[in-house]
Amino acid sequence: MDWRHRPRCDETPAWAALQQHFTQQFSGTAAFDLRQAFAQDADRAARFSFDAAEVHSDLSKNLIDDEAQRLLTQLARECGVESLRDAMLAGERINTSEQRAVTHVHWRSESKDATAPDRQAPAAPENIVNLRREITATQSAMLAYADAVRADSAFTDVVNLGVGGSDLGPRLVVQALRASGVANGPRVHFVANMDGHELAELLPELRVDSTLFIVASKSFGTAETMQNAASARAWFAAQGGTDVARHFVAVSSNTAAAEAFGAGRCFAFDEGVGGRYSLWSPIGLPIAIAIGSAAFRDLLAGARAMDAHFAQTPLARNLPVQLALLDLWCRHFHGFGSRCVAPYHHGLRRLPAYLQQLEMESNGKRVDTRGRALSLHTAPVTWGEVGSNGQHAFFQMLHQGTQPVPVEFVLVRNPAHALPGHHTKLLANALAQARALMMGQAGDAPERHFPGNRPSTVLLLPDLSPHSLGALLSLYEHRTIVLGALWGINPFDQWGVELGKRHAGEIEAALHSGDVTALDVSTAGLLKQLR
Ligand code: F6P
């Protein structure tokens, strides 16, 4: 099937069959019950478990049966998911609204001489051959720079100034690998918010001669990052710093603007790398400085292992595809409006925030790629908190609220710390929550009754290493893209953030001038309060 002429999920025969199956098996009084499903089927857990690269997954505690899974897999086939995947990997311009190829995967493909491709593999198109050559050169230079910064004892602190995709992925990875003891380079800080409190709190901890600022912005025009970069440079000058070129480095697709800013070096990347998919590109510089080039290459290798699984595994056992199909099943057929992510590892505490951008900026869309309004709901709300903290906050609602919320538990088998007792308790709590959500409990009073039959998924990593983390994040990326493909939307653009930016510019001007004539009455009233 040509990826350009793929049907949308609700235009396929499988969709109609799924609707019928859902009505018969999952609604009304005879609705599907997880407890019965397990009681009647000893192999259920095995059949709904999948292994991909470093990730073991158990999807069996979801409100799904074999027939639904079969029809969903057929749906993926009828929607041409494989053709879109192959087109992405081949460098075709699948980001149609921006007329761009989607290239983040190439930043983690095998680092070898692009002019001498593997004889077994089909020849890559010329644009990709050229791109890979540039990637190899940039990556080598970026990693050499990262190792040089690590080796330079003059640099004790590195500050990444970036927001959205230029912050969330690198911040998550650095935190995760710090918890694992892999991030052993200089201290790496992240400042994202245009709220000056964030930068102001950090600056007193820094010394001008031992700090490196990374200005991380694909566009080199994002208001938050430009404001923070200007303030950091002003602070640097005020502290007597003179060598801006040594202390400010840029990562961007807009090299001219980075140069005009005064950054000593700019590691450039192509427009095909979307912000929320960019941690593999030079946007990963703070990661490389924190963990070193060898570990950074391990991160890429882990992602590559998941890419290979995604590219080669039949749809019925393809984990990113099966997770996306499950998401669609939960969102559309069950009507669940949100998805909770509960990582049971301190290092993954920013995973929900990272996924919020990845999933909701990618798939929070209301029209398909042909501009037609969708008559079904897209991205559910992604939210969550690190376990076990969430248990003492919102898990009450998960157990006894009026609407089920599918929960995704992310577990790590081996801890990196040696404190006895903690990790066993942590893992036990995660499994206990998933089991309690499913089993429920008949109560001796209404308020002590737990309905149960509440869905959850477990993703399990062997450890939190660069390799396994790379695989996990690649899994999430592909799942998001497949879900977008099923909905027929473009998961690579983000026009929805533009309108607010334009209003912010106008309101900022009005805050300076006091002229509110162009504003609505409410905004004008608030603006007067603020002046
Ligand atoms: O707010 C939207 C957005 O464009 C994101 O998609 C992006 O990750 C973020 O802003 C930062 O963009 P940039 O890297 O260009 O500063």
C-alpha cells in the first residue's frame, strides 16, 4: 500500500468488525471481566506478553481478548501502518504539512561510513545517504566535544537552556542515568521556564569561569530559551566573564542565529528531527557530557535495537504496534479519556512529563492529514507520577473513582543502589497495585468496595542503563507514531502551539504600553491588574 493513500482507522472493514465485537463482548451486563478471563485461560498472560529489545511487557491485565487483538492487528494492516513505517525509515516526506522527511531514527542508525552501505540492505535514497554522512560527522564532533568538556577540569557545571523537546528528553535521560550512577561527568543543570525564578535560583550556585551554557533550540527563536540565554549571557558579563565563545555552545538547526548570539560552536541538525524526537541528535549534548561518548553510543544502540524490532517484527508481535493498538482500543472503544504512567524508579520521575509532550503534542490533533475533521477522539490525557509516591496521592481515584483509567507501570528489575529492602518493597508495591486494580474486593460497606476489573500494563526493564533506556524511549516514540498513523493524523507537526505564541507577543506589548484597545474585556481587565 502507498503510504500516501492509507485509509483512516474508521474507514476500514476491521473497524466495523471491532465495533461489533466490542458491543457483543465488552458492553452491557455480560461485559468482559479480567478475573474470569484469567480463570478460564491459563495462557492469557503468556499470550499477551511481548519481548522487544530490552523491554518485557505484560498487556494481559487489559480489557481486551484474543479476537479484539486479532481485529486490531488487522486494523493496523488495513491502515497501512507498515507502509508508513517503511516510508519513514526510507526518508520519505511523511511529515506532509511541513513537507519534511522524519529523520530522528537516522541519528541513531549504525554509525558507519554512509558511502559504504551494508551490501545486504537495500540502497538508501540519496537524501538519506547524504544525511547519514552529515550525521556521522556531526555526531563524531559533538561526542569529541562532550568528552573534551568532561576531561576539562575547568568545567564543573553545565547548564542546558532549552524548553519542550530541547529539555524534556535530555533532562529525563540525565536524571535516569544519574540515578544509575552512569552520569559521572560535571554537574548538568536544566533551565527551561521563562519564569526567571528558575534561572535566578541556579545562578548563585555557578562560577563564571567553570560553567558551560548550552543554548539548545532547534529554531533558535523560542521565547523561553532566547530569554534565558540572554539573561545567562548578561550574568556571565556582569560576573566578569569575557570569553563567551568558550562558555556558550549552541545546538540548533538555525546556525546563523546561533552564531549571531555569539556561541563558540554550534552543533547543527536537520529540520527533519522533530523537537520531541530530538534527544538522539545534538540536542543530546548535555546527555553526552553527563555520561560520555561511549555511554551515549550505548543509548543510541538501545534505541536502534528497538528500531530493528519495530522494522522487522510481524505486526501481531510488534510491541510498539500492539501498544498503539491497545491505546486506540482504550481511547475509542472503551472511551477512556486519560492514560496514567507510573514509573517505579526515581530516575524515571520525569517520564510522565516527557511523555506528555511526546504523546499530546504529537497526537493532540483534530483533523486528519487530508484536513478532514475527525469524528473520533485522539490523544487521551497522559499524566502520572513516580511510584510509589503516586499511591499516596491519586491512586484512590484509580481504585474507586467512577471511570477506569488505564495505568502503565514501568518497572526496573535491578536497582543501582545497594540499600537493602527498598527495591523489593518497591517492586512488590507496583505489582500489588496492578493486581489490586484488577482483582478489586467485595466490601463490607459501600466505601470499602473495590469494583476491580481495572486495566493496567507492565513494562519491565532489566536495569536502567543507557542501552535499556534507549530502547524504552524508542519504543514510546514508535508507539506514538503508529497511533498517529491509525488516526490518520500527522504526529510530527504542532501548529497548535503557534496561536498562543502570537497572543503572548501582543499582550507583552500591551503590558509595556498599557494600550488594551485590541484586547477582549477580560484580558484587558487582568492586564490592568498586572500593570
Ligand atoms: O512549543 C513547541 C515547540 O516548538 C516544541 O515542539 C519544541 O520541542 C519546543 O517548542 C522547543 O523548540 P526549539 O527547540 O525550537 O526551541
